[in-house]
Amino acid sequence: MSADCRTTISDVAEVLMGQSPPSSACSENGDGIPFIQGNAEFNARYPRPRLRCSAPARIAEAGDLLLSVRAPVGELNQAYETTVIGRGLAALRFSLSDRDFAWHAVAWSAPDLDRVAQGSTFVAVGRKDVENLAIPWHGSGNHAIARALDTVDEKIANCEAAIVKLRLVRAGLLHDLLTLGLDENGQLRDPTAHPEQFQESPVGQIPRDWCCQTLEETAVWFSGGTPSRSEASFWSGNIPFLTPKDMKAFDLTDTSEHVSEQAISAGAHLMPEDTVFLVVRGMILAHTFPVCFSRKAVAFNQDIKAVRGRKGMSNLFLAHWFAANSALFLRMTKEATHGTKKLDLSDLYRVHIGQPNTDEQDAIVECIQSFDAGLDIQVNEHAKLCDVKSGLLSDLLIGRVRVPESLLTEKVRA
């Protein structure tokens, strides 16, 4: 970036360092002005203050940029209203005409503060560090750049909102499909309009032609193991070796480690394609219950159980059912060694599952996959927009390219 495209914050904005008000003047239900001590209440752009303060020491005005000056240094929000700010924040007051551009310029430059952050107890920066932070600045060109970047940001926000909505709809759809099922016309059954189509079971009402069995009865369970690390030949093959850290998505695409056929011969367990894998032990169980479905043969370690449906039970239907009921299985976890958790397998095996016939299982899976395909389109579009924003942000702020006319005239998609 050329020197004439940069300036320091102190040249174009007023910097107000936060100050902590008396604790007696702050409460969740009291009178006063919204109060933020640091970045704990930051959101995508505007914070959500939890406290109010009746004796403010330092006030940010609506529109001021709020910069985190204590660890983590450099996070940014914008005041939505008059807000009291504590020592963890600085308010950057730009002119009204420069605020939109300043949001992008400071966000792009704020990571540079990490290199100057000081503090023996925690990382922090002071007033001079903030005032001397160099940011892009194009004078009369700021407005056009801000408009272009705001256009992309709006598209990203719309895409994110669509993804959130679709995921909420998916959760409800998944619950209905796995409890009500689909009739011969491919429609969800209605227990209110047609109660005669349902029966009582250990899991509540299920369609009358479904059977209800325990997981021990409806599936076969397999334990994993880790080949000896001292045998180099075991770890030089091309067979995927699954560990909990690899289970980041429902559809398993790859693993970080691979083993050889010698490792399988020495006792490592190899499961065929279309197998369900569940994490049953580890620290990850403190907050989530990973489930994945592998479409290729995979070996797996001792923290995982492999599951395959018995006759009449689709493995993919079973995988979706496990994923939909993850909250139930998390409640079955117990403390293990070294702060890890483990799933109580005796409780797990006694859990009941409603099982449709194979044709209905296939129809339910197809419905889920069709919905997921639409969701994937939105997720991919979001990733594409973020890539566009990243490249555009650098190019426009540095001044490498001019603002594309299409971004200034194009109507933002809803």
C-alpha cells in the first residue's frame, strides 16, 4: 500500500479509552445507560450489553467503533446506542461521513495490534498504540469503497440468515420424519387427523406399522483399537484410520491418519463401507456427540463404536437417527479419567428406536438428503461470498483496484 493510501487513527478519529465505573453503579436490572466492560458481549457488528450503569465514567456515542484493547486485542463492534465502556474497550469516533468506511478499514488493520500488544498478566494495548495504528484511507474514495463492501456484507448476512433458518427447519423436519414417517403418498403422517395410524410405544407415538426395538436388538456393535505406534509398517498404508478429531461432518470424507493391511492383520478393526461411527469416549463428549457415516472401508480407534443395522435396518437411516438424537446420548455421558467423558454403553444399548419398513426408511433418507442438498447450496454460496469479500477487501483498501461499477449499481439480492 502506498504511503498516500494510509493514515493513522489519530489523524482521522478521536480515541476514547474506556474506564471502569463503580461496581455499585452497575446492575442487570438497574437504571442507567447500557454498559460493556469488554468484548464478551460483542456480536457480528453490534454488541448486546447485559448490564446498565447509573454512574458512567466513559461514554461511547451511537455509531462509535468499539475496539477491544485487552485480550483478545483487536476485535471490533459498533455502538448501536449511547453506551458506557469499560477498560477493555476503546471508542473510535469518526465523522458521520467516514463511519461506514472506517468500519472496514479498522477491522482490516486491527490484527496489527497483536504485534504491539504488551502485558505480563494479559495482552493489552494502550492509547498510543491505538492512535498510531495505520489504516487504509482514500479520502473522497472512501464512500464508494464502503458502498461496495457493504453490498457484499449484506449479501453475506442474507445468506447467513437463510442458513440459520434452513437449519432450524431441518431440525424440525428431521424430528417429524423420524417419528411420524411418510405415508404411501410421500406425505408426513398426521397423528391429529388420523390417530388410527399410530400406536403407543416406549418412545411415544409411532406409526402403527413400525416396530420398536432396542439398539442392541436392531444393530450390531463393534469396538475399535489403535495399532502399535512402534511398528512403522502399520502406519504406512492407505486404509483410513478414524479418530474422534476426524468426525467433523456427518459424511466422512477423509481421515488424518492411515494404516496398512499388516495393521489390520495384527488386530486393528476394519469396517466395510456404509458404516455408522459414534464417539463413545473422550473430551469431545463434554459438548457434542459426533456421528459420521463412512462410504468407504475404515479402521477406527478405541474411542469410537462402529454400528451396522441388522436385517431390515438401513445403516444410513440409523446414522441420521443417531445424529438427530445426539442430545439424548450426551445426557448418558459420565465422567471418565483425566477429565474425559464416556458414554454408558449399557444405557445406550437399552435405548429404543422406531423402525419403519425398508421402503419407508429409504424414502425418509431421500427426503433428508434432498433438503440437505438445498442447504449445501446456501453454505457453498456463503463460502463463495466470503472469498469474494476477502479478496475485494484487500484489493479495494490497498487501492490495487477500483470499485467495480457492478457492485455500486447491482440490487442486493434478498
